[in-house]
Amino acid sequence: MKLIAPFKQGVSYRLGDGQHIKFWRDNWAGELALETQFPLIFRLAVDKEVRVCDVRMSDADSVSWNVMLRRNRYDWEEQQMNDLAALLDQVVAEEGDDLWVWKWSRTGQFSVKTMYVKLRELETGASSYPIAFPYKVVWCRSIPLNIKFFLWTLMLGRTLTLDRLINMGIALPPVCFMCGMANESTTHLFLHCSKALQLWASLIQSPFIFSNLFGMDSIQEWLVAWPERKGPEITRWIWNLLPVAVIWVIWKNRNDKAFRDREFSVSKLEKEIKCTIWYWCGVWTGRKHYFFRDLMVSWKDILQGDLIR
Ligand SMILES: [Zn+2]
């Protein structure tokens, strides 16, 4: 395990003359480094390694902050800028040199023991990976390899939704391609988007499971919580492939809309999801007793375990 990252998390600075503190990178105002607290503004910073003393302008009776940005801000960046200004307003500098403080001990002094305790916590997952990884769903053998890979990146939070692209410094409007209403993130796109909700509602056909959707904070959590379903083989096959097919088809259609301006409808997506599941079921020998038509006509019966051949 690399030590520098958790070590840096444990250090916070008390501002003195600001000569030794990096304005964006070090942890000196608020709980986290400013680059983490205000990513939209950080990406606009002219000098990402600038020191606090080069940003903070003070004379006998006033202090101002000269945060240099590459361009004018868009509307959706204003909120973070205002929050940053409010935070800087509260900063008080002490006389003399900057001091660093070790957050994970009561005295503020660094010790190997407190570092060790924190590392153990990070390694056992107590603070870095609060949610289990949905291995069963992601490594299901009948899902094609490229889709497994897509799911893997999705679980790692690497899927290039608009919120991530904007954080990476690309200037884009943040609005979801599917509904045009809310900002796009993976949680929105796959769970809470009005189009996604319509799809889940129509495909799951159970008010109880549907209501669970609103309690989920991430797509990963949703996949881990995906319940088992008992019943004939056809029911289990379709039920287990359903969440991945929904995610994959939403992502494909979202990209078609984003890059090729192709329109879609919820009913088209629903049909495509059923086609996808049918295709993935191709590795199951029992499929020969059924027809694709069954998925279109008897979907509800299949999910309830009432269609057996
Ligand atoms: Zn949406």
C-alpha cells in the first residue's frame, strides 16, 4: 500500500505566512484540500501549484484573495466560486511560519502508531470502500467481455459521465442527455433519471422493489442489493441479467443521443433490453424451449415464474 496518499490526508496546516502551503493541494482550509472541495474552480486555476502567500494579499487593515483563473466562469461554476470565497473569508492567519498538524492524534503530533491505526482502517475498507463490490453481477459468465469491462469501470467510478468530464476540465453543459432536466452522474443516469425510472418500473413490475430505487445512493449499491429470485430456470436467467441489460442499454442509447443526436423512446429501450437479455441467454441450453416472442408477450408471467416449458 502506498503511504503518501493517506499520510497527506492526515496532515492539515495552520496558516502562518503561507510560504509553505500549496493553495490548491494542501489541506489548510476546511476538511479537505481545496482541489477536492472545489473541483470546478480548481480545473480553471492558472497555477495549480501556487502557494497561499501568492494568492493572499494583505495590508494593514484588509485581506483579499487573488485566485487566478484561465477564463470567465459559466453559470454552473458560480456556486462553487461563492462557496470558495465564503470559506476564504473565514480564514485567519497566525503570526510566523506555517505549522502542520497531524489530524489523527489528539495532540496534533505525528506518531507511527496513529498512522498505523489509520492505515489498518483504510486497508480493511472501513473508510475507503464502504459498499461491497457486486462480483456476482459483474462477473456473470454469460455477459460479453466488453460489457463486463464497462461494468468494471462503472463500479470503479471511471465511467465518463458529464460530471466526471467537467471535473477533468472539459467545458460542457452538465445536463442529462436522457431527460434534459437534471445534472448527469452515473447515479442519476442509471437510477434516478425519469427515463430510467420508467424503465425499471415497467421491467421490474413490483412496487416494493421499485420503491427501493429511491433509497439508493449509487448504482453499485443497487447491484449489490439486487435480490435473488426463485422459480424456474428461465425466470432466474432473465432476472439475473436484467439489471446489467438495463444499464448497458441506457448507456448505449445515451451515447447515441450524445454523439449522433439519435432520438430514443422508453418503449424502444425496453424492447432493446429484452433483445439483449435474449441474446445473452444464448449460452444457456434451456433457451431452446422458449422464443424471443415469450419475452415480449409473457414478460410478467416469466418474472412471476408462471411460464415453464
Ligand atoms: Zn436524466
